[in-house]
Amino acid sequence: MECVVAMNEDRIIGDGNKLLWHLPGDLKRLKSMTMGAPLIMGRKTWESIGRPLPGRANIVLTRSNLTNFNGAIVVNSFDEAIQEADKWIKNEKHNPEVTVQKKIFLFGGSEIYNLGIDFCDVIQMTKVQINITKGAKFPKLNDKDWKKTKLQEFHKNINSPEFSYWHYQRVN
Ligand SMILES: NC(=O)c1ccc[n+]([C@@H]2O[C@H](COP(=O)([O-])OP(=O)(O)OC[C@H]3O[C@@H](n4cnc5c(N)ncnc54)[C@H](OP(=O)(O)O)[C@@H]3O)[C@@H](O)[C@H]2O)c1
């Protein structure tokens, strides 16, 4: 399982309802990285996106017994989310235009990162240089557990803050 996240230095990922920045190219990169894979997300993240992300299994965690999340696979526990993700990967009736990836993405938000980060051996991280201290947070990582590689850096401009792409590999 891989985690994908964008956050600032204070590990803020959003205000609880939505993202707090717009980064050119980041959502496009997210799309190509996750295409053909199951995504595990919380009900609040699902609602903030507002539609199923095509070409991927949208697995949504909720404690409620609602099942009418159009286009989502609704589950009530993290174990069930993993089982549904495995089932989706093994299902042979996929859209032939989509190449299925044999990995699961932990897609957020804060509550779902907390549930799943210990099962991830890779984090695809976007670090955003933006001064926000309140909001939904990514869990605190133990530095010695991760080998961190900076992949790309983008300077601040009038439309967006400085940001960079990082690859974290679990070493412990
Ligand atoms: N920057 C990023 O990369 C990124 C990525 C994703 C999300 N976000 C942001 O994160 C924020 C949302 O995060 P959040 O932590 O508030 O919400 P969330 O993790 O998206 O969803 C929380 C919901 O998930 C369900 N849930 C949590 N634990 C569960 C469990 N053990 N079993 C069953 N269901 C469970 C509950 O749904 P019910 O209330 O329906 O029971 C809970 O209210 C938004 O601002 C969003 O934009 C940022």
C-alpha cells in the first residue's frame, strides 16, 4: 500500500472540508499516479471531491449504514476496505482502457491516514510552503523509519506557493 498526500510543514492537509491550495500539475500527477488502482478514503474526503474518480476504485470508509454513495464502494472498517481493494484488483471485468495496478493507495484524509499509515511502505508526498497552522493533519512520522528523496521542486509564482515532490521509502 502506498500513501499519497499533499501537506505543509505543520502537516496540514486541508481545512476539514477541502484542500487549501491549488498547485499546477499536482492533481494531474495524482491522477496518473493512481489510475487503475483502488483508493481508500474517508467519507469527508469523498464528499469534498464530490464525484467518483474515474478509472479507480473509490473505496469510502464510513461508520454510518448509508450505502447510496453513487460510484463508491462503501465500507465500515479498514479491514473491509483492504478486502474490497484486493477484490477489485483481482476482478477481471475491468474497463479494457485501464491498466490495473497491483497496489492500493491510502488517499486520506486525516482519519484515514491515521488508520492506514503503518501499512504503507511508500509515501508519495507533495510538500507545500504555505503558512497554515490549523486544519486536518497528517500523522507525525518517525524520521528514522523513512528514507526521503526529493524528486522535483517548483518555485513560488503569482499563482501558487513553492512546492516539491518527495518519495518516502519505509526502511524500518
Ligand atoms: N492534502 C491531501 O493530500 C488530502 C488528501 C485527502 C483529504 N484531504 C483533506 O482532509 C480533510 C478531511 O479529513 P478528515 O480527517 O476530516 O476526514 P476523512 O478522513 O476524509 O473522513 C473521516 C470519516 O471517515 C469515516 N471513518 C473514519 N474512521 C473510520 C473507521 N475506523 N471505520 C469506518 N469509518 C471511518 C467517518 O465517516 P462517517 O462520519 O460517515 O462515519 C469519518 O467521519 C479535508 O480537508 C480534505 O480536503 C487532504
